[in-house]
Amino acid sequence: MEQTYQYAWIIPFVPLPVPILIGVGLLLFPTVTKNLRRMWAFLNILLLNIVMIFSTNLSIEQINSNSIYQYVWSWTLNNDFSFEFGYLIDPLTSIMSMLITTVGIMVLIYSDNYMAHDQGYLRFLSYMSFFSTSMLGLVTSSNLIQIYIFWELVGVCSYLLIGFWFTRPLAANACQKAFVTNRVGDFGLLLGIIGFYWITGSFEFMDLFEIFNNLIYNNQVNSPFVTLCAALLFAGAVAKSAQFPLHVWLPDAMEGPTPISALIHAATMVAAGIFLVARLLPLFIVIPHIMNIISLIGIITVLLGATLALAQKDIKRGLAYSTMSQLGYMMLALGMGSYRSALFHLITHAYSKALLFLGSGSVIHSMETVVGYSPDKSQNMVLMGGLTKYVPITKTSFLVGTLSLCGIPPLACFWSKDEILNDSWLYSPIFAIIAWTTAGLTAFYMFRIYLLTFEGHLNVYFQNYSGKKNMALYSISIWGKGCSKIIKKNFRLLKIQNTNSSFFSKNTYRSDENLKKINRGQPFINIIHFENENKKAYLYPYESDNTMLFSLLVLVLFTLFVGSLGIPFNQEGRDLDILSKWLAPSINLLHQKSKDLTDWYEFLKDAISSVSISYLGILLASFLYKPIFSSFKNFDLINSFIKIGPRRNRWDKILNVLYNWSYNRAYLDVLYTTSLSGSIRELSQLTHFFDRRVIDGITNGVGVVSFFVGEGIKYVGGGRISSYLFLYFSCLSIFFLLFLGIIPVEFIR
């Protein structure tokens, strides 16, 4: 066992050879390297599997031994200053390593097909490998300096991955926005690290916790200064985990490839902020004010993320705001001191959200192949709908992830979210009510996403955010009943007329009748070749390839069974569940008691409220986005009843307010643009004016004055040396007489 921990230092460095070899290969042998790109993908997956096996072994030993291991080496020694470089293996490290490797492997397998036709495939693979190395280095770091180094490397990788398609203006702006926003939090993190080193004289976590707790116990610290330093440390987590008010980068980060969204915005990068707060919780827990700030930021993020997800049309942006809300739940749990609940929800949410992002990528991949669908249309849920019979496996896996995130038993997120809600009732009834209400909103917007994407039937109308006309709450499927004839008719006209302007797009297509395929239970798929591009398009969406579906099915298994980690199996209550055994060393470090087995009757009674609000949200989403009545006639009567009189006016006002708030991102982007960006522009213009008119004006003025003085004196001189000497000695004599006082100063005046 001891030998296993001694070799744990290799964990961050195992995936590193892939980007190095790809870079050297592209530099020296570009053609061969590009032709062997599938080999690089296989090597990357193989190396990450090695890390996963090693991390699994460490996790098993952590559960069995309940120990914390730390190995350090001296890096610099200078008088009283000593900096050590090493690694720390504890339950938090093993949990994060398992999440990074398992989700990373599934994303890499998925990406092999999703990114197969992209010219930047090798660049994508290099970024992914280096990102995995940075994240693994972050979670195994033993001190704050190492944390900061890998923290910045993770930020650089996210910048490169979000802006992977940098030729698109939206992607270029999104990666810049993410980078700048995270710099705000990272600067605070650096100041906090410096502040705590000044207080304790150490960067090492174990020494830092011990020294700081002794200082607090002996009342030898300045409380306001300590709170400020802790808040600065927390600022780094706020930016990285997209907490209010530094959350604005997360939805724009969806401009990157979908596998990136599944990896860095579900299980790794956004989880880094949660990891940092969990790592430093022994430091924060003795500062009551900072714990209150953490819980307050968490509950605000929970509610804000849920409300902003209500009216999103882009499927990935809707999931991004969902991620923001769920990260708020984790931050709330950490602020309440519920270390176990936060990490439990981190585990369950990572697999569920990775499944949802990869499922959305499968839908986008299918929609992009449909003739006439551009990338911006393929992510718009309003233009989807009715995909159930075309992508049944994707639909089923997406439904499992949706139900899990809604907190429906016995799926993964039910166990962790219910635990956070129960802890919130003990912490603050106000926070508990907000968290409980948000659980219902989560079920509503998640089922809205599901129904818009895979169902899409005609239902209730409401006024759009401009208030000028009525529009449908959801999409009307072009794949649904009665629409296929229109598509086929236009498609036949397209083939006969061969015009540049068509029902689908402005391009010219050529149809090959020999490539028609008839699938069981599915209309024919017609492959269309572009005349001017080497692409294929289909008349109908189709299911993704097996490699993509394999990742979805594996994540479905995780979503179904990973919640069992926190379920107590011993009915007599003598033993704790697996997760509590796993986290025992960290919980002991926090001086907390592990939770005993809860009576099943009490557990079910507490779960009724959370499950009930979730089912209420699902029912409301079904009422608005899918007919729940047997005939449309009865539904039209209710719909017309809503439209009549003052009821309709109140209904429109409520929906317009909610729609405006959600669709416009709570106006925070506008606020930041006008207040921050506008102020910075005005300040820069003022500085530019001061530099040109004042600083440059003085310098240029001295030169101009010297020029004119020289020009004036030039005409005084006559060129005779005797005259110059007479003038010189005359002036010198006058100054000498003045100095001696022979000539009074008043005489000169």
C-alpha cells in the first residue's frame, strides 16, 4: 500500500506525452502525424485508462485505510524561506481523479467520431490531453502555489478549448470573455494566497490548517484581515465555478465543441472551484463570516441559474445555466458545512450532466446533417421537436439524465440533492425554501428542454418578450405528422428545378436516388451531396454512430447506479455507507461527526417534499409544452378560457416578465457592458486625453519654447566675439555686485 502511494506522483504526467508527441510530430513529420491521428486518439484513451485504474486503486485503499498521504520535496531553500513541491492523496483527491478520468475517457471516445471531420482534430486532442494533465495536477497539489500554477494552466486550456473554432467571431469573443472574467477571480486568489502566507508563513495545506487554527484559538489574528484574505481565496472559486456575479462567461463558453462542454463544464473545470472550497474548508470553517458569504453566494446562484434557464432556446445554453444552478447547490452545501453532501452532489451531477451534454451533442450532430440546417439552427430547440422516432437511443439516455437532474428516485442526483435540501432546513428556513422552490424550477426547465427537443407538439401561446405578437411556447416539429409531405414536395421540386433558392437553403444540391435507405420503423433517409462542398446531408435526422452511443450508454449506467455510494446498506445502523467511509479522514479533519444511518421511515418522509416539487415542475412543463389531455378539443377550450378577459392580460404580463428576465440573462450582461466596459472605455479615453494633451503637451511645449527662444536669440547676435564677451562680463559683474550687496535689489526693480 505504501508503495502505491509513493508512485502517485505520476498521475498528472501520464497524459502529458500525447500533446508533446503530437506537437513534435506536426513540426517534423506533419503528413505522417495527420495520417496517424486515430493512433493518437487510441494512445490518449489508453493513457487516461491507466490513470483511471491507478486512481481506482487509490480510491479503494482510501476506503479501506482511511488515511491521508502527503509526499513533498524541497524545491528552494533560502534562510528562513523554504518552498516544497509535492502531492497530497486524500479522499478529495481520489474522488476528483476518478471523475476526471472516467468522464474524460467517455468524452474522448465520443469525440473520436464527433470531431472526426474537423481539420483541427489533432489540435483538439492535444488541448484535451493537456487539460487532463492540468486538472490532475490541480487535484493532487499539496500546497497553494502548486494549486495556483495548475489553476492558471486549466484557465489557459479552457481558453484554447472554448475558442477552438476561433474563426467564428462568437467563439473568439466567448473565449476572451471567459479568460477575462476568470482573471478577476484569479487575481483575488493570488492576493489571498499571499495574505495567508503572511499570516501563517506556510503554503502547505496541512501546516497551514494547523498554524491557522492555533492562531484562531489563541486569538492572535486580525479578524477583518483574515476574512478579507479568505474572501479573496473564495473569489477564485466564484469565477471558476461560475458563481454569481462572475457567472457570465459560462453560457458563452458553449461556443466550443460539445465534448468540451461535457468535460470542462460538467465534471472538471467548473468543479475546480468546488474542489478549491472543499480543500480549504478547514480554513474557512473557523471564519463564520466567510461561511455565511459562501452559503449566500451559493443560494443566489441556485435561484439565478434556474430562472435564467427557463426561456433559453439554445439547448447547450439551457444546460449551461442548469450547471450553474447545480454548482450553486454544491456551494450552498459547503457554506453550510455539509462537506459530504457537497461532494456527493459533485459526483452525481458530474455523470448526469456529462450524459446530458453528450446527449445534446448527439442531437446537434444529427441536426447538422439535415439539409439546410446551419450550426446556429442545429442547437435551437425551437427548430427541433419530434426527434423521438429518429434518435431513440439518444432520447432515452437524455431522458435518464433529465430525470436524474430533476431529483427523481432512484436515479443518482435524487440522493445527493435530497440530502442538501434536508441540511438546508436545519441551516436556514429561508435558504431551504429557495432551494426547495428551485428544485421544482429545475424539473420544469429540464423537462422543457426534453419536450422541446424530442416532442414538439402545438400547445399554449403567449406573447414574446417584445410584446408585439403571439408565439408558440415550444417548437412545432417539422418531422411530425403532416409535415413530411411538405418536405418531400419541396424536395422533389428541388431535384427537378435545381435552383439556387430552395425551401432548405441557398445552396445547390444533387440527389442520388440510389442512396435511399429504408430503415425499419423510420422514413427513408436520402443522402444529398453538395455541389460545391464535400459534405453529406440527410432529409431526416438519424441516430449517432456507435462510438458516440457507447459513451452515452456507459454514462447512463453511472447515472443509474452511482447514487448507491451514499445509500446505507446496513439496516442495523452499525456501519456507515461507502461515501462516508471514503470521506472519513476529511470529515475528521473538519472536526465533524459522520452521519449515522437514518431510519428509512424518516428518510422517505423527508424525501416526499423534494420529490413532490419535482413532479409538480414536470407536470407544469408537460401542461405547457405537451398536451396532457386525450383530445386537442378539450385543451383548446382551456386555452381559449385563458385567452379571454383580464385572465389573459395577467397571464401575458407574468409570462413577459419571466421571459424578459430569463431571455435577457437577468440584464447582467447589459449592466456589466454599460457600467464596467463603458466606464473602462471612458477612463481609457480620459487617460488618453491626459497623456496627449498634458504629458505630451509639456514635453512638446518645452521643445517649442526652446525653438522660438533660440530663433529669437539668433537675430540678436551680430557675430562679433568682443561684443559677446562684453555682454557676458557685464551680466556677470551685475550678478556679482548683487551677490555682495553693493547694488541693492530694489535698484534693479
